[in-house]
Amino acid sequence: MRDGEKESASVRVTAELRRRIASGELGPGDRVPSTRQIVREWGVAMATASKAIGLLRDEGLVETVVGVGTVVSGGRGGLDLPGRRFSRGSRAVAGGPVTTLDDVVRAAMAIADAEGLAGTTVRRVAQQLDVPTVEIARLVRGRDHLVALMADEAFARHALPEECDGDWRTRLELLSRIHWSMYRSHPWLAHVVSFTRPLLVPHAMAHTEWAMRTVSDDLDPDVVVHVAATVTSFVRGTAVNLEREADARQDTGLTSDEWMRNQGDVVVAAVRDGSFPILASVWDREDVAMTLDSLFEFGLQRMLDGIAALVQGRAAAG
């Protein structure tokens, strides 16, 4: 699609959404179609959909609400960030503090928490803070630097205790639950963390050090680093589904349980010929339920059981 066509498409989408807002079809506080919904409904590129939402935001017709997404303005007020107050299209309150790196990181995290990482750019943060993009550019060295700062802040907000009672299993379980809570608060983060090219930021490295310290007295150094990576990778691997689930819920308006219940006819048709007898036997059982939380809980305990066998085996051999 050429630049002129992109411009025309974004203007067309913006005009239709503006009409829905003006007519009351979308009222204050209502979620506007997500970028994915726009792509499907209008057959445009993701960049075009993002631009259309950006145009509405520039006009003050929509705003971002953490944990909800992009909504029609006027229902819940503007995004409230520590140190500044914002409303639709307004500048920071007169006499307020200048933009700081903390302001930038907090704004970027709020955007990513509500809208996902794809649309969290230096320009978008500048729009949210209502300052020139060049002001943000003085503080961060591009988007990769911004994302690294966001990740470091997420780990800092979920700091681990210096001391923790209990054995290595208790400590690793605590670490895993703190990480699960962190990823639930910031679903985008699981897509940023990598173990082949790790985040070399202080607070993330502190979490790795803490994990290794929990088993450093029981296992050889090579095993210690693999245990730490395995535990944190398990949590992160389960958590990568959180952002997709949040997107699906916003797109469909259904929880995962509601969506599954709506698939009843599909499942019945699929198992009717007896090809999937075990699936058929558990489908209607009320005592069988699988969620991301249940997968995390089950997997965590089985993984720790395996590490326990390893520790016990090394102790017996020593």
C-alpha cells in the first residue's frame, strides 16, 4: 500500500469511528475497536489501524485506561500518572514538574499495560505526556532503550526479599509466584525477556542472582545456572499467553471460560465419531478446569518435584 493509500485508509477508519462516537453508538467509557479488530473489519494494515486510533487520540476523542484499553473519552477521565495529571489533550498542569525519565518510563509502562507493546513508541509516549518527541529523545536512546528501562522498572517493582525463611524449594516457589504476579501486571514483559540474549539491566540481573543463590549450596555451578534458568523460563513460557488472552478478551468481550463454553457444539461435533475419547470424557466434567493459573500452579509443583529429586540425588552421591 502506497503512502497516499495509507493516509486515505486511516482517514476513512477515523471518520467512521468518529461518526460512531458522535452518534452515541460508542459512548463515554466504551471500548473502541482494537487495532486487531480494525485490521479485520476494514482490511487495513496494523500500522494504518494504529494511525487511525492515534488521530482520534490527538483529537481528544479517545484515551487509554490501564487494564481496559482504548476507550471513548469522558467516561473515566485521563490517564493519571505519578507526578503529573492529564486529561484529554491537555498539557501538564501549569507549574508542574518538567518531564523526567521516571515520567517517561511510567507513561510507557501504562501504555504497554493497556494497549500492548507494539504501540508503545517514543512518539506515543510523547503524545501521552503532551510534550515534543524531541524532549523524550533527550532522555532515551530510541525504543529499544525505552523497553529495557520499562523491563528494569517492572523487575524493580517486584523486588525479592533480601532474606527468606525456608529451604530452597520455598524460596524458588516464592520467586516463581512473584514473577507470575509481575507478568500478570505487565503481560507484555514476557515477550521482552529472553534467556539466549538476556536483559542486561540491574533489577532483572538481581532476580537471576537471587534465583541462583537459592540452590548454590546444594548443587554444582553448572547445575545452579540451569536450575535458575529453567525455573524462570517456565514462568515466562506460561506467561507469554497472558497478552494474547488479554487481546482476545478485548476483541471478543469474552473470558476464556465463556469462549470455551461457546465452543460446545464444535467440540461435540469433533468428538462425536469417537476419535477423541479422553477429550470427550473430560469435556463436561465440572471438576476439570484448565486456566493459565492452573497450568502455572500444576507446572510449578511438578518442576520443583524434579529439582527436589536432583538435589536429593546429589546429596546421596556426595
